[in-house]
Amino acid sequence: MENSAENHYKIIRGPYQLTVDITNKCNLRCLHCYNFSGENICVDEEMTDEELTRLIKDVADMNPLNLCFCGGEPLLRKDILLKLIKILADKNIQISFVTNGLLLTEEVAKELKGAGLSRAQVSVDGIGESHDRLRGRKGCFEKAVQALKNLNDVHIQTGVAFTPTSWNTDEIDQIVDLCLEFNVSELRIQATMPIGRGEENTKSILPTELQYRKMIKRLNARRNEQILKDGKLRIEWGDPVDHFIRLANYVDECCAFVSIKADGSIAPSIYLPLTLGNVKKHSLKEYWEHGLGRMWRVETLKEVSNKVRCIKEMNMDEIEMPKTFKEKDIQIDIVEQNIL
């Protein structure tokens, strides 16, 4: 007798949510960047405009709830980004994207609104010099704040991503106030990860345990304050290893989330050095028909995931795995190998 997950998988046409790295090129070299944006192994093999268009048309037919365009800096490929947003918006699919804000002028904000963008997340990792220090360039904070203003002016919903560092944790109240000033709907904080450039710069950027505790205490106070007030600003703490632990051990569930790297590789998790195919070789629909929604049943994926039990182990040295975005992934193709 089939279980409910099997029946669910047969009914749905595709993943509920997707992330697509439209590019890994970037106009910054941030100290904490988990995927070496601007210089990782995907940069020279990125999907062409035609390949991206084919992928997004495929996605639109699968009718997910939401797709997020990530990077790198997506606005470095603004023209194709606008085209892809419109394809999805015409099917009433929610579209978001992440940005450092450097290129998000008033005119660009209007173009994004016109194409049908639903939501944008801007990275703000401190106030003034704190933000610029992590970015490695002066003036980035002002650009990020201006981006929030430009998005707010055209009524695109905004979120802010904040990464704690050894020099910015005391600024969390100011970050919350900034979000309130520009009608930000969500502030997402996620622990600094020791992968990518974050691994190379761990000693200089990683907060101490005491700094984390003090910051989280203030964060909880501000979250409770917002809940009691009007709840318009959602404050979330993100755990990057949570999905490894959950999904690798509850494999009867149909997986709702899929990530696609800039080179077309399909990643169960963008933080793991393992892929299950490439949309340059076969369509996303083909991968779904060959069991992509059951991806967490793949034994190799379960083995890799179960080796990562804490943030420290994400750097792969601890578990003797390839360096994510720096060395070649463990490559499995669920269409060609027909393993699901």
C-alpha cells in the first residue's frame, strides 16, 4: 500500500519553491561569501540566456509557489533577469531575488516592478563602516540603504539579510530600526558559515559565543516587541544545517525545495558538495519525472548530510569531503543512472 508521501508526489507537478543562481559573477568580494562569488568553479560554466530561458519556461509550467533568483549579484545580468521575472509573473508565480544593492537605482527598481518582481532581499551586515568592512569597499552601506528606499518607493516588498561578525553584533538594534524605517517585512539572521571565503576569514570575522548570546538576547527582545506591537517586521534566525538533519532522516516526505546552481547543476542543498543532475543535459521536468521530489532517498546524499551535524562541520575538512564551490562536486545524475 502506498504511503501519503507517494500519493502526494504523484499529484504535484513540481517543487513548491526553487532558488536559481542566475550568475556567480559579483561586483564585490565579501569576506563571508559562502560560494566564492566572482571566482568559484561555476563562473566559467554559467547557463546562457537561452538555457536560463528554457529552464524558467519549464519552471513556469510546473507552477511553483515561489522562485528566488540568487547569485553572485543577479543585477549583473539585469536584462535576462527582467525577462525571466516576466515569464514567471505572467503565470502568477511569486518571484524574489537577493542583491547587495549596488546596482539597484531608482530606474532599476521601476524596471523590476514593471517586470513583476514580488520581493527583494538586500544584504545589510552592519551600520556604516561595519557593513563596508565585510564588503571590502567604502560606500556599500549607503548603496544598500538607498536600494531599500528605492524598492520601498515602488512598493516591492523587502527583506534584509544580516550576518553576524566579530564587529557588528552590538548593532542589531540599529539594524532592526533601519528595517522599521524602510517598511522591511523580514529580517533574517543566519550564523556565519565557515565555507567559501567565510572559511578563509573565519578567525577575523567569527563572533565569540558571548557576542552571539548578547546579540540573540537583544534579538529576542526586539522580536517580542514586534509581535506585541503589530508584527509587520518578522525577525527570523536561520540555521543552515537544519535541513540536512531533517530531510536526510525523514525521507518519506516529498521534497518541496530545489536549488539550481549557475552552471545548471541541481543541488539538494546549496551548501553541500553533491549534485543530482544538470538542466543543461535534461529538463527539470525530466528530473522531476525521474524522482527529484524523492531526492533525499539517495543513499550518498543521506550519507553526506548525516556527516554535517553542526555549522563547524560545513567546511568539509571535518568530514573529508570536497570543498563546496571550490572543488568538483560529487556528481550523480538521477535521470541517467535511474536510481529513484
